[in-house]
Amino acid sequence: MGSVQICIECEQCSYEFAMDDYNYRTGERLTFCPRCGYKKSYTYETDESGNFVMKTDLYEIDEKTIGYIPKGPSFDYVKSEMELLKRFCPFSRNITQEELNSIDKKAYIVKTDSKKEAIEVYLSFWYNRKIIKEDSKTFLQHTHPVPRQEEKQGHGICCLGGALYYLEDLGVEKALELAKESEYKEHSYVTQFRDGKLEVLYGEIEG
Ligand SMILES: [Zn+2]
């Protein structure tokens, strides 16, 4: 398996069940909202030869916010980040490199916020994680690629009986025409996100 999929709240229309797909092999991340069409993708900086530009961060192991979440059975589909966080186990300051290596493949290594309510950074991915001990403190050194500016797009959806099209691709007129003609009319909708509000141009949406 190469990705984690969770539901997150849409940044644009606040729909609670937007999809967030994080491929931890390639580092690509995609957020998509089936209600307003909002799409956010993340990729990483590369040099002229196509290699990732890397950066190294140091996190002090505080026995609270740095730790791991054991992977779930097979396909790790969870409703929310809170659900993932219920399985969170903080690292002890006595952790050794061998221990880190042994859990590396079976867990998501993460940094949470101070309240342990959200994942701030996924540290499992990429090549280089080291335990460093210095002045009776323990650090996790994490080397990772530098994110490129994220791309955001999508201001509307045309849903034709379950198949989703971006409103931008079809245009409002064509979207309405197709939705009205669709043989799955009752499961079709057209939305448009304008001036900070989601307008339903055709059909009905949940929530
Ligand atoms: Zn949305």
C-alpha cells in the first residue's frame, strides 16, 4: 500500500467529507471536495536532474507529540484524523535507532499538535530518520523533500449520476443541460462556489 486516505473538512465550502489522499511513496498529496469541486494538490521541488530537493529538520522527543501510529489492517481508510490519533504512541526519550528502524515500516511516524488533536507533520515518509542524543536530550532528525507551492483550483461540480466533472471543464450552461438530461437525474447536481458561498444550481446535495 502506498497511500493514506482520510476525510477532512473542505477548506473552501466546509463540507466535512472531502477526501484527502496522501501517497507516502511519491509524496504527492491530493485533497478533493465532491460538493464544491475544490482541489488542492501538493508536489515537491526537484533539481535539473529531476531529484528531490531535500531539507533536514530536527524534532526534540518530548514524550508527548512525537511518536507513531501503528498501521491498521490492510487498506487504511479512516473517517478522520482523530480516529488515527486514538492509536498514537509517543516515543520515549530512551528510544534507540534500532527501535525506530523496527517500527518504521509498520507505522506512521508523526508529530501532533500540543493537544494531540491533529497531526502536524507526517515523519514516516522519505529516506532518512535518525535518533540523535545531545546534552541528555533526544532528537528525531528527519530528512524530507521541500514542498513546492501547492496548487488550488475548482469552483463547482457537475455530478451526473455519480460521475463527477469540474464545472470549469463543462461550463455552467453545458453542466445544467447535461444534469437535466441525465438518466440519473435524481442523483445529479450542479454546484458553483462564488463569493464565498456554495450555490446549488441544480439538484440536491447532502449536508
Ligand atoms: Zn468543498
